[in-house]
Amino acid sequence: MLQAGDWAYSETLKEHFMNPKNILQGEDTDAFDGVGMEGNLQCGDQMMVVIKVDKEKEVITDCQWKTYGCASAIASTSILSEMVKGRTLDQAFHISPKEVAEALGGLPDHKIHCSVLGDKALRAAINNYYTRNGQEDKVKQEQVKVICQCMSITDHDIEDAVLEGARTYFELQERTKLGTVCGQCKDEAEVLLEKFKHIHFGV
Amino acid sequence: MKVYFDNNATTPLHPDVKKEMIAAMEMFGNPSSMHSYGREARANVENARRQVADFIGATEKEIVFVGSGSEANNTVLSLFVCGSSQCIPGSKMRSSIITTKIEHPCVLETSECLAHRGVRVKYLDVDQYGKIDLDQLAGMLGDDVGLVSIMMANNEIGTLQDIETIAEMVHASGALMHTDAVQAVGKVPVDVRSLGVDFLTISAHKIYGPKGIGALFVKKGVPYCPLIRGGHQELGRRAGTENTLGILGLAKAVEMRALEMPGEEDRLLELKNILRNGIENSIDDIHFNGHPTDSLASTLNVSFSGVEGEAILLYLDLEGIAVSTGSACASGSLDPSHVLLATGVDAELAHGSIRFSMGRQTTRQEVDYVLNVLPKIIERIRNMSTAYIKGGLHAASR
């Protein structure tokens, strides 16, 4: 008979869960140049990212974090904190959840949503840095990504549709007309649908 | 050290059950066959039926062997929706059922499905300890209600319901009473006559028997309709060649339970108190879930504020300790335990809940080991949790 299989997670993820890197010690964030926090305890995920910035080069020199969440949430913030060091603020701002998941050696489907908060918290920290340093003009809104190429529907459109009441893929299609041509975006749209339902309504 | 504290999920096979089943593997006859092979199997199946019946105070004909506790529960609930004029219960049953918000998903999802097929389903609330409110039940009962299904012991928090009183009320209103006793049978005394139930669900693998076998008690004379048709097995109440190996395993499991139950509850209760007090004395910001006294001696459910359950579960797994959690992340859904939410526990505490379920093999050394490991793990997770930064929250950018 087979022995116990490994966890549903990759070895890399397991390593970052067992030995998380760059945890913010204590409560003091004054020594950092930017602080960002996303998620909430009711949903089961909350992440805080703090950064130190070389102000001349606009390069992240240190990144620490705290996470309330499951193994993949802990590991994804841990690996993110390693990935951003040495990157410029602009490079770091464009790290996607997909990159984080890939660095972790992949995530089980139902765990993707656990890793999307880390990069959001990082972007919040970067925007926080710009605000603190009188560079409000550099504060960027969340990236917009086209999900349905045929109908030009973005992730923001999906988020809006969820906020307006869409709860199923069918309802999402009714509101946005997404996926009504080639249908190739269905999987990605469904992941986003679930993610926004979770973030906004805890369901 | 390896510690298995997840006995409400499933139990290890009792060594005597294993022996019985190994011997039974030689017996391959179909109990329906008339030759000697078949007669051997039939004799053993019927002997097993008598043992199971005796264990819960039923008669042999009142025991239907089924594939699982879930199948038994599905069978009972499905009595309602048969539209066939051939089917006596389907056409005569009243059209509403009552259940609770803390049932196993096999009852809740079947109830939901029935609701889509025209059955009116009413859900009882529970209090902070997981007990139903008898006044609310009284208010729901009426001449429209055909069946009430309430679990005897809750799998997540261990809370026991007063089935005897409930069954009396249900019968007074003219409805039938079902209890899912999967977590109760073999842990607390269960006698179908004193409970006064019409249907009762049993599962073997929760009591050191094999998986894939359960039994449904169907009181003589109550309406019944099979879920699985197409065979005369189980007196036409459950088609399919008997799982002889499983049936013999179940019978041996209840036989061993009858021998081992006396004294076990006191022993487990003592261990649970040591575990409970130990956690309380070594970890701050916790919340015990379930009834403080009216609960399974083997089950302790506790929520740790500011930590997520899957992380606790996996760190414990790395130390050789097996538990379960009510966290959403461990379930594959985005919702934490419906049982804990029904008791009014805050979602954050539901995400941070851990169920310790002990069993016949649990020792004091195991409890001590858990008490040694757990506080360090909670401290470690809290050290990295956003829930434990107070001053830091103000600096956050949102």
C-alpha cells in the first residue's frame, strides 16, 4: 500500500510555511517607509506588508509582513517578501498573484484566492510610501486586466458585477456579456467571481 | 510521537474487528444463494443483524444494512419525495420536514434538494452550546410536519440533544422521528425504545469498524421506501448484494463496544478535562465550543483567536498530531463551519477552531504531548498574525 501522500502543497510552499521568511517582529512599523494591509479576519485571510525603500533609487531594500491565514496564505506572503527585495517600486507594483503562485511551485485551485492578498497588500504599501513622500501623483490604482478579450471585460467589471449582485457565472454573463463569444475566459472569470464574492461578501 | 485525535472523522479498526474480517474474507458466498456457500453467508449476516439490533434495543427485522451513515440519512429524508402512487409513504406523508442548522451535510444538502422538489423544510436554530430550543420546535410542529430529523450527537462540537423528549413532542404532533446517531452510538448508551425514535442512523467506521457499512433502524410498521431498488435484499428495503465483510465487521465492532464502553466515558471525560484545563491555562484568547457538560466525552472543540485553523492543523501534523478544523481553508469552500456559525460564534473564531476527538486508544501521554506542543504552535502563528498587531493597525494604509 502507498504511504501517506505529501500535503496538497509543493515542497517550496511547505518550506515557506515551515520556515517563513521576514516576519515582522512586534507591532512597531515606524521604521518602515510604507505599510499596506488587505483582507479581513472574518473572511479568514488578512495580510500586512511593510517595506523599506532606498529613496534615491526607489528600490525596495526590505520587506516584512504579518499574515492571518492558512498555509498557502502564510507561504505566499513569505515568498513575496523575498521576491520584492531589490526590485524597484514600479517592478514590485506589477507582481501578479500568478507570479507568486508560480514561485511557490503552484497552488491547488481552491487555494488561489489565499495568495491574491499578498500582492494587493504590497501595492497598498507602495502607494502608502508614495503618499508619505509627497508623490501622490504616483499613487496607482489597481491594475486593470482584460479577462474577456471578445467583449473587453476587465477584472474591475467583474468586481462591479459582483458588487451589483451577480453571484453565479450565469448572472455574471447576464450583467457583463462576458464569455458570450468564444467562452475561453470562463475559468478565469469564475475564479475572479469567487474571489470577489469572498472579498466583498465573505461567501 | 504520533497522536490520532481525529476519531470523529474516522477510527482505526479494532484489532478484534480486523481478525473477524480477515476470517470473514474466506466466506465469499452470496447470502441469497440456496447452496451451502450462500447459507453460510446468510447465517453470518443474520447473526450480525441480531448483534446490531441487540446493541440498540431493536428487533432484527428493524435493522437495514446500508453503505454508510450518509446513505441511511438520505434514505430517510427521501421518503418524502416519491411521487409514485405505488409508494405508500410518498403519497401519504405530510409535506413538511423539520431539521436543524447543525446537521451533517448529508442531511442539510438532501433537505435543500427536497426543498427544490416541493417539500417545505424548516430549520431549527441552536443556542450558543449547540442545543436546539424545544419551544421553537413546539412552534414548528403541526399537522403539516411529516418528519423531524435531529442528530443525537454533533460531530464537530459533540453537543448531545435530548432525543427522548424531542421524540415525545414529535409523536404527539403526529410526525415521525429520525435521529442521526452516527456519533452517539457506541459512545453513549443508545436504546431505540427508550429514545422512542422511528429511524436511527449508525455508521461502523466511527466505532472502530470498517468503512462503507452502516445500518438504519426502521421501527416496525413505520412507512418506508427504499432509496436503492432492484433487489429483495434487506427484505426489499435496500437492493444490492450484502456487504458481508462489512456487516460482520460492524457486528464485531458493536460487540466490542458493548464490552469496552463501561468505564470508557469516565476515562475520556477525565482526559478531556485535562486537555481543556491545560489549554485554558497555557493559551490566552480562546473559546471553547459546544456544551460544557451535555457533550461527547471524547470531543473538545476550541477556537483560537487570531489564528487560522488550517495553519494550526498543518503545524500539528508536522509534530505528528492529527486533528480537524472548522476553518474554510481546510474544507475547500470559502465558508467556515456551519455548526459553529449556527452557535453564534464569530466567523474569525470559526476559522480558528480545532476539534480534538479522542478514542478508545487515547492515552494520558498523548494528551500531555498535545499540551506540550500546542501552546508553542499557537504562539508561533500569533507572532506572524495581523490579528495580533494592535498599534500597527493605525499605521496601515487603508
